Amino acid sequence: MQGTLQIGESFIGDGVNAAHVNTVFGHRDGPAGVAWASALATPSQGHVPFVAVLRPSLPVKPLTLFVTKSAPAGDEHGLLIWGPAQAGIAAGVADALADGVITVEQADSHVVIAAVWVNPGADDAQTVYANNRKSVRTALENGSRLLPNTDEVIAARNTPTNPFFTPQA
């Protein structure tokens, strides 16, 4: 599936420190690479994509573009985005590489786009880190396995729910 564009999703945790990550994974020479470069080159107010790093000057492989789903609501929120959430994304992508979800060959030929939600009310840096690490790893695996399966989607169509809404029967 090297030439396949993989799209994944994962929601980990609960409350204000939960992580919701969407991923796009694909070859640098394909649509994922075009989207990656375009997003990096066209930031918008409050949404400045950046390369996720394991430490300064050590970007994770495959190169991962961190894209915020919400503009920083203040200094504290911004620090949670650029600090623990970003570190969690970098570590989770490295986990996917170490675990074989992403192959060693793909580390240099592919890119990841991670769209990341950090709640403006988040208040625990370690939990934000842990939830984002697990969420991006899970989203990448879900994308590689083409999850969710179609039968599960059809079965759940009449009972949609999420942490922010449950329909009344």
C-alpha cells in the first residue's frame, strides 16, 4: 500500500485534556506531499503549520506537519499546543515507525499531516502529551488498516454520538 493515501482518525482521553487527531499519510511525490508543502507555505492567522520535532533540530520521520484545528486562545493554550501536544505528536509518529505501522523505507519517502485539536480549557501538560502521543499512533494505524470498516459505519448511523453531543431518542 505504499502508493495509497491513508487517512486516519483517533480520539483519546476525556474532558479538556482529550486529544482528537486526524492524519494524512502518503508519498512525498503524491497528493500528501503536495498538501504538506502547500499547508506549510500558506499559514493563516492563528493556524501556523510547523514540522513536529523530537527535540530542536531533530524532526520526526516521516516528516510530520503539525496543523492546529483551533487558533491559540491565549499564551497558556499556545504553550500546550507547541509544547506537550507537539511533543506527543512527534513521539507518537516515532512509535508508529518503531512498531512497523510505518516502514523504515517510508520514513524517507512519505509525509504525515497531523491535524490536532487541543481544547482551550486543557490544563494538564502530561495528559495532553500522553493523549496526543497515543492518538496520532492510533490514527496512523487506523489509516493503514482502512478503519473504520464500512459495516461498523452503517451499524452506527442511527446512533451517532461524540463527547460534545448525544442525540435524544
